[in-house]
Amino acid sequence: MKNLNLPENSHDLQQQEILDALPVLVFLERGGELVFANREARHSLGMGDAEWVSRPVEDVLWGLSAGTAEPQTHLVGTRAGSAFHATLPTCSGQLLSVEGTYSILHSDRHEAIVVAHPTGTVRTPKSQLMEDVLASIPEAVVIVHSDHVLYTNPAFTQMFGYTGEEASGANLCELIVPDTRHDEPAMLAKEVDSTGRASMETVRRTKSGDLVEVALVAGPLQVHGSNVGYVLSFRDIGERKRAEFKLHQNALFDSASGLPTGGLFLDRLARVLSRTARRSGQHCAVLMLDLDGFRELNQSLGPAACDVLIRGVAERLRLFLRPEDSPSRISGDEFAILVEDLIDEEDLHSIASRVLDLVSQPIDVFGKIIRVTASMGAAMATTDHICGELLVRDAEAAMRRARLNGGNCLEVFKKGPESASRKRLHTLAGELKNVLQRRRYEVWYQPIYRLKGGTLEGFESLLRLRRRDGSVDSFRHMLALAEDSGLSITLGRETMDTVCRQLRNWSENLAQRELTLSLNLTERQFYHPDMVPQLKKALEANGVDPSLLLFEVAEITLSRNQDAAALTLKQMSECGVRIAVDNFGARYAPLNHLAELPIDVVKLAPKLTAGATIAGRPSAVVDSLVHLGHALGMQVVAQGIETPEQLTALGNMGCELGQGHLFSYAIDPARATVLAGAGRWSLAPGA
């Protein structure tokens, strides 16, 4: 071969006959393009007589070690006589494993010859090692080039049902992607090409047609420094999704009765009040129902029997009430019913009386017939009920009167002289409605500093009320009322968007600094089913780095329902944001929260911070919590630093971060931007 010259006409008969007679694959190339393929090569690759002419050599002679993920370099430009092994795609979509040599004939004319022969299942030691590694991975792995499958590991067969032979050369999209999700592969490829990695939770189809929920991760397949395909892994998350759904249901529905919980009831009530306010002639009401003598029944029959009783009452409410009505279990023996589309108070009386009769019917509890009665209070919604909390309180007041009257009766709320507290509540509710409608609230920012050196770490976002005279006041009382009425959901959504926009602004204009921005979540916001989807939407809309967002959740909120809290925190962490437990130590929450929940930051309650300078037990508690946080890999923030002595004591304990009036009150966005540009406090040592 060394003296072989490539004729300008590659169909030179004599040379073609010699090469066609060889029982190996022979390719001749000039300047990176094929000029000849012998009969064995054309036959093995399924090419017609003219299909090889002027094809770039990279189109045919590159690939992977057969059945493995070992990348091979492109052949063009390698040294003379270099050996190779590769997987060559045939025209039929099959893959041909070959090995051979690449030899340069005339370097000045850029001519070379490739001689190869099929190897079957022959492996090099390195190839076998790589295949063994991939075979041991529990996730399904598939390697794709030009949408066609080059390799699958055994876990792929186990998950999707296709053997390696069935999948080899097939179009991956047609193989496992459901028809409704055919846009996903292109989206993944685009993200991988731009960022180097892509991931999503989605659904894929098995060979039998079943759908499996998977976590998909995709990355580039690189050959000689160039991206020539994609490597995808799939993990079955069906069991996790079912567990998450169960936890979600437990957070929204009472396990004993199967009815919605109080939080879900108030959300529904807020929507119904908003809707009926826009429609004339339609009314709604709340019925509060308390079982008479339930405590005595619990003591005599036991908790198990009372659970059966509760389920019996709940089942009767579900069967009797109309589809548009919403029953809920508020507490042990207390139920709430939202009744819609009422004509007048007489209509309300009719429904409530029938509910009382229904509840009093006998119930079989473990073979024993039990009869219970109920005290019921009802309140019809009026224009005074500008939030659901006011309507529920009126119904509860009527229920208490029914209980005082001996029970087994209905009392309808009648407006009388208002107490001072109710007048105050009504005034606040009216002001809250006006504040939200006219957007008379603002997000201000309190700086958080590193205690050693005084470098600005970021800000905590805090709501402020802009009064009609232009003054600014705390939003605390308004926030509590918004939480009770359900309006905190809308408020939280708008605040999250505002904070993300501010973070994007600082990231773009203060590129030299990576400032964190924290946002507080109320209990209702944290447990609301739309919280995580709204977070994802806000992150996508504003294009911010999620690792710079810190969500603060009060320790008491995490204590309400630890299973549901763990699920929500996990979903938030998967979005890339960080989590802080706020006001830690304010109510002596169990320390296992820190160990069991995905917490990144511990924010000490101000009363603990104040104890840092008090000798003995108070300072020992703070010092222990700081070291515990560090041992668990968490940052510790001291809130409420007010004196230089507290600053010094906390710094000596190793507390990294702090905020408080010693440094700055919450400030408006313009002043916060100036402070962010400075990047340090005026009290920093050596400043």
C-alpha cells in the first residue's frame, strides 16, 4: 500500500479490481473526503456504488468502541499507521464494530487509506472496564448520536423493556417519548448545547406502552473536543411522586374524616367571597358545627371509636351537601360548611336544619348505636365581610350561642353592637383591602453583614406600609390579617416577583458582587400548593441565580406538619434556592429540625442574640447553637444586633453573619442600591 497512488479518477478499473478483491473494508480519502470505498466496505455499510463519493470522512469513520461509551478521536490528521476501533453507522441504522489502521499515503496531497475489518464483540481492556461501570449504574443510561441510539446499559432494558439490540440504531424519541412530549428532546438539546447540562422531571413510555415518571439528566457526548451527541440518564421517580402526593393530600385533607383542612377551607372561602361580591342576587354562608358532648364520648368510648364517629358524620355531610358546597373539619369535633348560591336567609335556615337532622341520625360504632347532636352557628355573608376570617368568626359566635342554649339547635348570627376588638379588626380589614387594591405597600431591605470584616452579604426583604400622608409604617398587623383572610397568598406572589426583579437588577448592575436576597414565607404561603410552581415561574421569568435567593420559614411553621414541611423544603431545594429557619429559639423548636430538614441557614431569634453578652447559660446557649450550625454545614445569622458588645461577642463565638439596628434599619430600594455599591459597613474593623 505504501507505493499506492490515488488516481484523479477513482474508478480506475485495475486499481478498483485489486481493492474490491480484498476481504477487508478499504477507504481512500483525499483532503478529508472519501474518494473510494471497496466492495466489502460498500456491502458492510450498505452503501450504493456512488453513495460514498465526496462524503466527509468524519460522516463514516468516527464512533464509539462497540457497545461502550469510550470516545474515540476523529481519524483525519492522525499519524501514519495509527490503530483505531470504532462503531460505524450503516445506512440501515445498524451499527458496525470495526478495528483497523489509518495510514497517510501522500501528506502533500492529503491522501490516506483506511483498512478495517469487523470485530464482532471484541473489546479492549479499557472498553470492557467502561462497559462494566455503565452496567453497574442503577440509572438507565442511553447514548445518542443524530437522534439514534448508540448504546444502552442494562438498567435501560430493565426500565423501558427494550434490549440493547432492539434499541441500537433506533430513534430514541420514537422509542420512549410519548406523543404529547415530542417537543422535549429539542428543548433538552438546546439547553445542553448552551449550558452543558439539562434536567427535568417528565414521563417516558415503556415497550409495553406503560408510562413511567422519570428524572432525566442530559449532557453532551464529546469526541475529540467536539459535541457529537448526547448522554442521557433516567431515574424512576414514580414511588417518590406517589409519596409526595400522599404527603400533599395529608397536608390539605384531614386523615380521619377525609375532609379538607381549615387552611383549604379558608382558601376556598376567599375565592367564593370574591366571586359573590361581583354577582348580584347570589349569597354564601358559613355553617359552624360542634358535636355536643364529644369530650365525654371520647373519654367513655376511646379515640378509635370517636374516629369512626367522625368519619360517619363526615360521610353524611359529603352525601347530603350539594356539589357546590364545601364541608371541612376544623378541629377535633368541629366542622365548617361553606354554602353557596343561597337566595335568602330562609334558604340558609332550610339547609342548616336538614344538616342538624342528618347529624342526629344513629351511627353504628363497632356494633354499638351512637346518637349525637350538634350545636350549629350560621352567618350569611354581607358587604361587611370583606375577608373570610370575619365571616368565620361570626359563624363561630353564633355556634357558641347555640352551645349556651343547650345544644342541638341552630343560631344565625345577628349583627349587634360591635366590641372594640371587632371594630378594630373591621377597620384593619377595610384598610387592608384598600392597601392591596391600590398597592400601597413596598418592599424595603435590611442589610446583612459578615461580622468579621464588615463585608455586605445581602439583604432581607421586608414589607412596609405606605400611608396616605406619605409616611411609612410596619406591615406587621396588616400581614397578620392578610394571613387570616387568605389574602397573603396573592401578597406573597407579588412580593416574590418584586424581590426577584430587584435581585436581577443588582446582579446586572453590580456584577462584581454576589448579593443574597432573603424573603419571608408565612405559614399559609409555605403550605399553599401553588407556592413551588409560583417560585419556578418567578425564577424563570426573571432569570436570576436561584442560589442567591434565601427563603425564610419560621420554626413554628416547620413544627406544624413536619412531613409536609419536609416535602415542601425538598421541592424548593430542587429549584436551587436556599432555605433558612427563621427566629430559631423563639419557641424552642426541637433541634432535630436542623438535622432532618434541608436547612441551609439558621437565623437566631433576637432574644438569643441579646443573650450573647449575658454570662452563664444565655451566652452558652448561643455559643452552642453557633457551633451546632457549623457542625451541620449551615450558616448562622444573628438577628437583632443592637450594641457593639453583642457584635464583639457573636464574632468571638464564630457567628458569620448578622443584622440589626446597630448597622441599619430596613431601607428603601434606592438607598439599598447605594449601600450595595459600597459593600461594607462603617463600623467594620479597619474600615
